[in-house]
Amino acid sequence: MAYDTNQSKVTQEEFEYSREMIGKLANYFENVVVGQKNLETSLLTAILADGHVLIESVPGLAKTTAAKTIADAVDGKFSRIQCTPDLLPGDIIGTQVYNRQTSQFDTVLGPVFANFVLLDEVNRSSAKTQSAMLEAMQEHQVTIGTQTYNMPEDVFIVIATQNPIEQEGTYPLSEAQTDRFMIKEVISYPIAADEVEILNRIENHSFEKRPAVMTIADIDRLQDITDKVYADESIKWYISAIVTATRGPARLLGEKTAGYVKMGASPRASIAFLKTAKATALLNGRTYVVPDDVKRMARSVLRHRIALNYSAIADKVTVEMIIDGITGALKAP
């Protein structure tokens, strides 16, 4: 179908500005992190769409480096929280400490008060500690004692990582918690050429910190521009059709395949689709969303929002198979 691109509220000046800033951010990332293009795209999308990211991979694939690189690129405040079974909620959000000099309790804010927060191996922390992040991620605020404290007003993005291999001593995230992440990215080992490049950069000391190329104010403006990207009504119906199909996929996938799905996606998936599709459009040099922007984000938006039963595990049916089946069966506008 034809799209009326004139309905976009993004001005030419804003468009040129966004292209310049996105290019700077991408170049900065690629100069530090070798390969991992999907991870780069997911992080850039999350920044533009103002959402949180869940990254799943085995150790050693530059997850921490990638998160720190993004923060360095924009001169943002970065906090890394290493999750362990004995980590307490107060260790993340902060606590009240008794002051003998004043005979009062002083509030000490935790490391969550940063622009970019890395929750490393989030599934190693207890359910109680994991839930301490929910208010911060969803409401952009935390409660310590009787006082409520707001997160950074400009940019606040949580990047959580988890290792899918080790299960001993871990606490899997609940559906309510994973739903708070706008996207989930699964990354794999680098190809041989990328691994050689990593060795060369290590040998040449090319991983040293570089000066920032933009500011938090630039990210704030980029997010405002992303909000203005035009999404036609037909795109919204397409998003709705995909998300609705995850709750009852029998019509598209047949009774047998649909029987593997235990739970479909919530309306948060639709919101995530719209925001990430707008970000994807801007990353690809457009001020309007096309169906391919939605399809491109389907796995990242849905893979942590669709729950499969034990029959799927037994029959080696993955959630990506279900997602691809739905997007493949639905006619795009």
C-alpha cells in the first residue's frame, strides 16, 4: 500500500540531526565492539524507543562491554550491578542509614540511579531482589521507607543479562518481570573473522575508552524525534493482529502447533511493537513505519512474552518458530 509520508511530524532538520547522531553512535559502538550487529541494533532501538533490554547469551560475548560503550558514547552515568543470590533490594535501590550525629536516618540512593543500569546475570538474584527493579523500570521511581524518589528524568535504560546455560543457583524471571523489558535479544558466538579482529584489537590496545560523541540531551531529543515518526492506522492494525494471534494461534498455525502455546503476549507487546517499529524506521532512514519494520522486530518483542508448554520442549519447538509462523501467515498491509 502507499504511505502518506507527509503526515510525519518529523521536520527535515530533525531528520538530518537524527541521521547524524545515529551515525555517530553506531560508529562509536562498532569501534569498540566487534561484530554483534544484532546486539548493536537492539541497543540502538532501545535507546531511541526509550525501553529496557534483556540480553541472553553465554558468558564472554561483550554484553557488559556493549552496555558500557553506549554509556560512554553519550557521556551518561553508568552503573553495573553484579547480581548474586545474596544481593538485597536495598543494594540496588538504596536504603536508610542511621546518622549518629543527627540522630536521624539518612537516605543513601543505590546504583540504580543512573542513565544506564547493567543488571549482570539478573537471574542469579532472588525473586525479591528482582522485583525491586519493577517499580524503577515501569514507573521510573523507587520507594525507600516512606519516600518516593524519581529516576533520572532524561534517560533511564536498564540492560539486563542472563546466562541460559547455567541453571543451578538461579531464579528465572517471572512473566510479569520479563514483560517489563521492551525487547529481548539472544546473541551467539562471533564468526572466525570477528574473533581474529578481537585479538588484533587486544594486541593493539584498541579497546581504551574514547571521548563521548554526544550527550544525554542528544538522546533525549532523539527519543522525542522517534515519537514523531508516522505510523499509519493500518500498521497499528497489523501490530494488533500479530499480538492477538499469539493468544489464539490455532486459526493461523493449526490446532497442533497452537497447542504448544501456553500463554500469549500482553498489550505491552503492542506498545513495544509500535515504539520499536518507529525506532527501526528512523534507523533505516525513514520518518514513517512500513510493515517490514514491524516484522523485523517480531522476535525481539515477542520471544520473552510467549510461553510454551513442556510438549514444545519435548518436540523441540522454539518460540521463534511460533513467531515466524504467525508473521508468515498474516498478510501485511
